[in-house]
Amino acid sequence: MNAVPKIPSSLTDKQFHYCPGCSHGIIHRLVAEALDFHNVRERTVGVASVGCSVLAYNYFNIDMQQAAHGRAPAVATGIKRVLPNNIVFSYQGDGDLASIGTAEIVHAAARGENITVIFVNNACYGMTGGQMAPTSLIGQVTSTTPKGRSRVETGFPIKVTEMLSTLDGPAYLSRVSVHKPAQIRKAARSIQKAFRYQIENKGFSLVEILATCPTNWKLTPREAVKWLENNMIPHYPLGEFKDVEGCE
Amino acid sequence: MKKLLKGNVAIGEAAIAAGCRYFFGYPITPQTELSEHLATRLPEIGGVFLQAESEIAAINMVYGAAGAGGTVMTSSSSPGISLKSETISYIATAELPCVIVNIMRGGPGLGGIQPSQSDYFQATKGGGHGDYHLIVLAPSSVQEMYSLTTKAFQLAETYRNPVMIIGDGLLGQMMEPVEINDSFLTPSQMDKPWATTGCQNGQRRIINTLYLDPERLEEQNQKLQQKYSLIVSQEQMAESYLTTDAEYLLVAFGTTARIAKEAVEAARRKGIKAGLIRPITLWPFPVSHIAPFINKSRAVLTVEMNCGQMLEDVKLAVNGKTEVYFYGRSGGMVPSSKEILDKIIEMRDRSYECCS
């Protein structure tokens, strides 16, 4: 008989409000496990953003601040500059980070701000009901692209992690997914590494995590996993895009 | 100890004296000297100066830093404050102490860079969304830019509320001797058990402005309103000049008050009993300093470098008991004492017409 995994001490025992099949629950757990692994729970300050994860402060068993839409990297910067020995991370969705918050994420990365960003990309605005996000794929049907996203009218999806990898500031940039157990294990290692780099004062780290949104994609959880695999991964390839250790 | 300082520099030095160690800002005229001064001074004393990518990022850094327990300031000028206003609402709601400096320029729009008082409404009536108030201080000399800045940090921490200092390019750029108060020369030691510094000592802290339950949000609003009532009852400040026997009462703040004072003196030389109330706190508006003189005065004249903003608060304070006149210049134009004197004489003549 297998042992049942315990709740990480960096998570509260509050039940998640997320929809069935949503990836946020897994990602919350991976972040909490990474904080536990590095034994930094008591010196970590998290920043929740606006979107489905706006209530993240209810789930992470740590000190938290809730930021205005898109501004989490600036808020995290303010915290880190006051508390340079604390571990500071933001938890942001793709509407928050890749649309209204593009300036803040680019400049936090360019400064090499010693923070960690957990960037959850589910190719839509989840909380407001599945509108087109800057990460929505060409042809993707959303509530504001009812005929599918058209490149003529709305342009192309933004590959944030690749874009940030052109900057000299970041120490670690990766894209992972949590749609399969093997991928979850890889994601866990990547998130752990991102926090380790911060602990070692290496500078800015960001892990983009491809995530499912069955409710807004109008798919079952099982179909959503398939859709992510068949549509998102070809456009958003997984891997490490920047690693100062790897380059050394 | 007296030092000759530029207004903008005086604010920076006072902030350091009051314990401010963190500054986040974005370049904008005419507050530039303040940022530039702190870019040199803060690192010298172990503080942090960070030029943000935008006004919006700067104020959100202030939110984060204040929430982490830092004694923090930002500065900008009119259009920059508009950009910051969303997060100023968040800061007020989360009850984070900080100081925001607005060295005003002529608006609306991109406007100009010359002195103006056109952000009175923005500073005192909101600017951002929701029912919140800033404490708003209006210095009218370089000395006051120093002393009110130290006061601003005390008020911010006492009430856990953002405090705005509003000046203009004229005050920011002029040099005057300033008495330096050494008694503040230690960083703020105020205990901040609510700050998010890591939950090593038990209960975790959350800084948040989201209340999805309307009953909880109303409770938060009531809590804020109780605090605002306390501030209104405790913190009204104004200077009275020749008001004891004044028949014609001028109300003016900041730069305009300096000129209005000259006009009052000129009126006195002509035998007109004029006096001046200079609000130092714009919010809370110093009603208690104006009210005692209303029944004795024949008329009130509000002078502003805008199109009539404080005028509304003066009318509320006067409450219909006497006539309220207005003289204003806008767009960066500064009223002369002669123009104000002419308005005092006109007011005197009109009030005689009414009463005779």
C-alpha cells in the first residue's frame, strides 16, 4: 500500500476553489513543496495577482500580499528591496503577466530582480469567463473570439519566456507543463531550481507552466489534457530557455 | 542648524531625517531634483533608490515595500499621480503607510510644467476609485517642505494611511534657509506587526484589498471611515494671518498663500480689514480654523492657481453664511498680489452695495 502524501507545510488546509481539471491545484502544491524542500517557508513572502489565482493567499501558508492587475513583479520588487534576505515570488496568470503586466515583468527581468515568478499559462482569461488572452492560440475559440482567434484582427500569441530570454537580466527561464505525471515531476524540479537560484542570489527566475482550463475551453478535464498536448506544446515548446549555471 | 536648500531637496532631506530608506520613482518635471537628490543620498546611508519603469510600477513598488514594513516614499507630478491613482486606492484600503509627493504642474492633459494647484480635487477627493482619503499637506515655504515632510511620515505611520504632500514647481525650485531638525535623525522604529516579513513568529500576515463578501467589504469601509473621522477631528491645520478683526477673509494655500499674504498687507494699508486663512492640511480641510471667522466677515475670497477647486470646500465651510468670491489663474499662470488686491477691493465694494 502506498503512503498518502501529506499536505506540504507551505499550503494551508483550505480547500481549493478551482474548477475540476484545472492545473492551479497541482501548481500550488509544486510551489509549496519547493518552499518546503528549501526550508524557506518562514522567510517567504508571496504575491498573488488578479485572475483565478487572486485567492492564492488563502492557500499558501506564508505571508502574502495581493497585487493590482499585472503589477505583481513591481510589488515583489518593493518587498525584495526591503527584505533582501527573504524569498519573494509572484504567482501570475497569462492575462495578468502577458497582457496588462507586460511592462512590469519585462523590467523586473531586465533588472535581474532576485525574485521568482510562477507564470501560469492557460491560453485564456479564466476568472472573467474565458476571453482571449495574449497567449490564446490562432484559431482558438474564446468568448471574445467566437469564430476563433484571427491573426488579422488580433495578431499573434506572445511567447513570454522566449521573449524574456533575449534579456541579460534573468538567471533562469523555463517552460514546463503539468498535464502528465512525468511532466509534473519535471515541473517540480524546475520550480525547485528557480527558488534555489533566488536563495543563491543568482537573480531573476521565471517558470512558465502550461495549464489546462477545461471550464473555459469547454472540454472535459481529459479532453483538456489532450488539447494542451496537441495544441499548446507545439506552439509553446517545453524546456529551459536560460540558465546561468548551464552557460557557465 | 540652518541650511540653504531648494524645496525639492528639502523634501528629500526631511524624508531621510524621518527615517525614509526606500524611494521608488519615475522621472517627471518639475519634481526631478527630489529624485536626483535621493539617487545620491539614499545609497550613502544604506537605503534604496530605484528608478522604476513607469509611474505605475513605482507606486506598486511602494505598495510592496510599505507592506514589507519599509519606510517609503515616491514623488511625481500631476499626470504621473493620475497614473499612480489606482494603486493609491489599494494602498489606502490596505492601510499601508507611505508618503507621496506631488509637485503639481498645469493641467489638464499633458498640460504644462509651470506651477499650478490644479490637482486639489485629485488629492483631496480621491483620484482613484472607492471611498478613501489621503491626508494631504500643503507647504508654502521651503521650511515647511522640510517640516511637513517629517510630519507626513509621522502621520502616515500613526494612522497607517498614505499621506500626500502637494507643492508646485515654484516651491520645488526656490531656495530658502531651512532649520534642520536633528531630533528625527533615526529611522522609524515603529513596530509593524502587520507587515509581511515572513511568518517565523506564528500567525501569517496577508496584505489584501479584495473582499468578495459585501458584508466584509462594508465592514472594511466602516473601519476606514472611523479612521477618517478621527483624522478630521485631530489633524486639521491652518495658519491664520491678521484674522482677529478681519472683515474680508482670504483663503489660499501653498504658493498662492504667499501672494495672498502680500495682497492682505496691501489691503490693510488701504484701510481694508483683510485677513488670510492658509489651510496646511487640505484633507482634512481645516473647517475648524475657518468657521470662527465666518460670522464676523463680510465676505470670503478664495484664491487658487486653478479654476476653483478648494472653492467648493470653502463654500461648505462657510455654509451660506456669507458671500464667497473666487479668484484663480490656471495653466501655470501665477496670480499677482495686485490682481488679488483688486479682487479684494471689488469684494469690498460689492459687499457694501449688498448691505447698504
